[in-house]
Amino acid sequence: MKKIPKEIAKLRNLKVLNITYHQLSSLPDEICELEKLEEIFITDGAYDYLITLPQNIGNLKKLKKLKIGKVKALPASIGDLENLEILDCFLEPHSVPKEIANLHNLQYLCIRFDKACEFPIECICNMTKLETLDICGGTFKALPACIKNLVNLWRINLEDTGVEKIPSEISHLKLLEELVVTGNKLTSTPEGIRELKKLVKMDLSYNNFELE
């Protein structure tokens, strides 16, 4: 499939849109008229095709799951998706809109960047329902201290983000089972790790640890 017809707007009761192994370059604005839409899954399986999202995607107030293979950019209106629980995308090196911080019901956040790109990590501070935080290639120097408020987190993956420090506040994440911080600039093991009694996987490979 190379194009979604505009007539899709007539499917007023559509709740799930799943298109895999496609050749799409964009989603039509008419998709944003599907007020009952709850799930969008669009991937080509190999991240070969770059998708442009409609600017008014925030109109999909009932959307809970958004999984897009390779995205050109996230529109600012994505912050209007107040019921969104899952955001999973492979992003071109463009800035992430600050409005992403409004996704208070997000449980799963996975953004992987094609090339290194600054990521506004402070945007996670109000995502208190977050269970999985997976940021790869989006650069920032440190997790914010507000990480302590995300007490539902059980998995953190910060691969190739350039992070230099994990704050001691990570000790508040009593449910954390996986911590992956490979390919970064850590010089010491994160403080507070010993308090994470449920931690079963920790990967600190390819950092800047000094041998004594």
C-alpha cells in the first residue's frame, strides 16, 4: 500500500488501524476525523519508509496506542492525546515537541532516533504512570531528579544517549527490574542502585569507567 484513501474518513466506527509492510509516505488528514480510533499501528518492518503525521493528530482524543515505524517529526498537537498510553516510534533527527510532556497517561514511551538528536528528558517528569522508558539515540546529560516520581517504572533503556549521570533518586523506583545504559558516558555506577531490590538486569557496557 502506497496511499491511504481519503475515504477512510467514512469509517466513523473504526477503532483499530493496522497497516504493516507498507510503502506509505504520509497519513491523510482525514484520519483525524475518526473520533473513535483507539489504536494506530503502521510499520513497514524495516524502517525504509518515512511517515509524515498529520498536524492535527491531536484530534484523536480516544487514541490509546500509537506505533509508527519511521516518523519524520512529531507534531505539537501530539500533546493533546490525553488518553495515549503507548507511544512507540523511530524518529528522524528532529526536535521532540515540548507538548509531549502533556501525555500524563503514558505507560510505554519508546523513541529511537535515526541519528543523534537532543531529547528533552524533562518531559517525563509528569508521566507518573510510565512503566517503560526506552530512549535510544536521543541525547541528554542526565536523568532529572524527578525520576523519583515515576514509581511505576519497571524498565529503563537509555542506550546511546550520551548520559553522564544517573541521579541517586533512582532508588525510589522500587519496581525497577531492568536498567540498560549502554554506550554512554558514565564514570561510576549509579548511586542508589543497591536499593533496587527487584532489579534483575543491569547493563552498563561501553561507558567511561576507570579501572583501579
